[in-house]
Amino acid sequence: MTFSGIAQNLLDRFGPLKAQLFPRVVLMELSDAGLRGQVLRGDRPAPLNLEAPLPPLTCRAGMPLELEPLGDMLGDLLVREKLLDAFVMASLPPEATEVRVIAWPGGIDPDDPEQELRRLNPDLGLGFDLAEACLDLINLPGAEARSLVALTPRRLVEAWIEVFNFAGAQLERLASAQSCQLSALQGVLADGADDELVLLVNSSPEQVRLMFLREGLPVFERAIPRQGPSVVAEIERSVLFYRRQDPSLTRLRLLLCEPLPEAEQLELETRLAIGAELLDHGDFGSLVLQGLAVPDLTP
């Protein structure tokens, strides 16, 4: 056997051992329009190098419709980047999950919050039955017994797991996009005032997604299609509507996950009197990917 042959033989033998001793982690953000991701080395991300658009109608409202073709595409992408042995931490499309804040009866956190929530079966205004949902809960600090809960239809979660199975990928975590964003925003929101409403804006070519935050907690979400009415007018209408529900709000803070083309118009032509802050993701490709890398804060 030649020297090169011996070297290749050693690489083939010790490659799996290296993967076990020094596992690589891929952060992946899923959406109806496509996916993007990057490798996490220790606690630092490598450059964003995984990007692929999804063909139309392969994913709708967060639900993958063509499981095997999506899995094949994902597997090809990981093979191309030599990442098939990596552990994948992925975020669901934001349309897949609804987020609520639960105040527990009696002011006491239950020992098993998920079981207790299913037993109480409150009307949460979901588009699906609570019995058919996957739940992620985080107990919230403070004097009140409250939990933040992310709810996703079970069949949707199972469908994405099947996509990763078709890809041959090692799926380590599947989290909600909203939970990831809140994890990344912990430091930004820490000094928020009681009378402040935070408007988190996610902008894409297809839509603008709004998340209203009060004292660091989500209270309202909405998606505005770019093909519909004026984005600026719809944002203003949403904010004014929420302010009527809570007149104690006197300040508004606008956080942009990406540059918003309408930001200057929003400031000049509306009554919101806001200054836009473009969030710094550091070396991460997005706020979702940044939050996905914080396992102790991501449910």
C-alpha cells in the first residue's frame, strides 16, 4: 500500500472517532421560502454558508408538503459541505408556532407545567387543538407564576422530523423561531421600561412579520404580505390598535432584525414617532440563528 493509501485508510478509520470527540453543530433556520445556516465552532459561528431557496408550494404556513424531495435537497446540501455527520439544531418556520403567556391558577408554578396545561385545556385562541400540539414551556421569573409556552401542531413537527430523516441528518433540536429570537434578545430587552412597547420587525421580500413585546414577553404577532396594502399603513394600524388596548403605553421602540426599506417612511409619515434600531447579529446570519446557539435559553 502506498503512503497516500495508508493516509487515506487512517482518515477513513479515524473520521468517525473525530466526529464523536469533536462534534460539529449546524445551526439551521427554516422558512417557507428557503433555509439558511452555518456551522457553530465552540460558541462562535463560522460564516453563513448554507443557503437554499425552496421551490414554490413545497412548504406552506410552516408545513413541509413534499417531504422526500425536501429531505433529498437538504441531504445534498449537507453532503456538499461535508456536514452530514454534524448535529443539526434547527428552527421551525415562524408560521408554524404560536406563543402564549400562561398565568397559573393560585399563583403557584405546577410541578409538571405541560401536564397541567393539558389538564386545564384553556381556550388559547389557537388555530389547532391543544391536544394535538407539541409544547415548549419556560417558567418566567417574577412574583407571578407564569410560563411562556410555544405551541406547534404535532403533525407539523413530525413532518419536519421526517424531512431530516430523509436527509440522513442528525437532528439534535427543533425549536420555535420565536423562542430563538427571544433568547437572542435577552440582553437588549433587559432594561426595558414598564410603559414601553417593543416592536420587533422581520423583513423579507415576501412579507413583514411583527412581534409586539411587553416587558420582554410576546403579546401580539402579525404577518403583513408585501403584495397587499401599504406596509407602513398596516404597521401603524397594528400599533394604534394595540395602544388602544393598553393606554398606559407611552413609548415605542422599533427593533429591526434586517434593514427595513420602509423604515424612514415609517418614521416620517406616521404618528408613531419612533427611532429604528437595526439589531447587531454579530457573526450570526440572523437573530434566529443567534438565539438557536443559546441552548440554556431556547426551549
